[in-house]
Amino acid sequence: QVQLVQSGAEVKKPGASVKVSCKASGYTFTSYGISWVRQAPGQGLEWMGWISAYNGNTNYAQKLQGRVTMTTDTSTSTAYMELRSLRSDDTAVYYCARDIRYGYDAFDIWGQGTMVTVSS
Amino acid sequence: DIQMTQSPSAMSASVGDRVTITCRASQGISNYLAWFQQKPGKVPKRLIYAASSLQSGVPSRFSGSGSGTEFTLTISSLQPEDFATYYCLQHNSYPNTFGQGTKLEIK
């Protein structure tokens, strides 16, 4: 079946980096992109950015520019999201979601979420 | 950036009630609008895509309408399992933006 499986929970200190993975299966990875969404405790959903699995093109939320990098490995159908210079307000559940640049197959499949805790 | 204004932010209703949630976009987004349901500690689940198309497997009591800047999600007869938080999302242009969410509670 079509699914996205994310890596496990992380605990990081302020100023560190975290890299979350999202492994796709059950569909042609390069026919879609991946969006990353995060949710701080008790808060709403925040779109972080998108990457095309076809050509690696990216589009990041302005507030994260310079701290976030999204990549893909087509040989393993895996997307990655790296966030640097972590702060306490980066504590959140991070989700990947299947997305497509043009069309309606957006956010139909989600990963299970990865809890990232930033604490000294 | 396109702002999505979702209302109400919270509401209480009873089983069997008809409920409507609204999202207003700050500029036209055609019908690139999706609705999601999220229960505590769970992954968001897409209910509606293309503003009015029902996701496979989602009960028919859920419906969506609208185009351009004004959109609604309607639950025709609330069931106990529908008490959750609902979000709209515009994916017409980057950055994609979510509404603030509507927490639907039992009256």
C-alpha cells in the first residue's frame, strides 16, 4: 500500500541540527513531491516547504530560509528534512506528506510524524 | 503570501447537528483547497480535495463547497467520531498555508 514511514523521535540541544527521513513505498516516488509540515505542541499545522522528487526543486517557507534543507534520494525513495540552529520553538511533531506541484494529489498520504524536542 | 482565515476557531455541537466551517482566502486560489481532520495525537487525515471532492473512504456526511476565496466544510449529521480539529489548506501557490483550525467539541 502507499505509505510514508518517518524516522524516530529526536532530542537535540539548542544550536544543534536534526535530519528527519521519510521513506516512500507503494507508488512511483519521482512522480510526486514531498511537503514537510510541523505542529508545535497544542498548536496548528505549519507548512515548511516542498521538494520535487523528480528534479530536486525546492520551495521553502520564508521564516525557515537559511536553516532548512530538503533533499531526496531516489535510489531509496527517501526524502530528508534537515533543520539547523535549533531553538526551543522548533520543538514540534514533523510530518512529511505526499504532494504534487500542479494538481490535486496534494497531502493525501502522510507520514506518522517525528517528534523533535529541543531542550538544554 | 495567501492568508487563510478559518472560522469559527472553536465550536460545540451535539450528535446529529449540521455543522459548517468556513475558510476565506486573502486572494483567489481557484479550487486548490483541501480539508483535513485531526484527532489528538493522530496524523491529519484528508477529507476533501479540490474544494468539493470527497476523499475515498470518507463518509458522505462530509461535503465541501466553494471556489475562489470562500470555502465551506459541512458535516450534515454529526457523529461521535467527528469531534476533532479541522483545518483547511490552500495549495494554489507557495507558500502553502493552513487555516488556524476549528476545534469541534461535544455540547
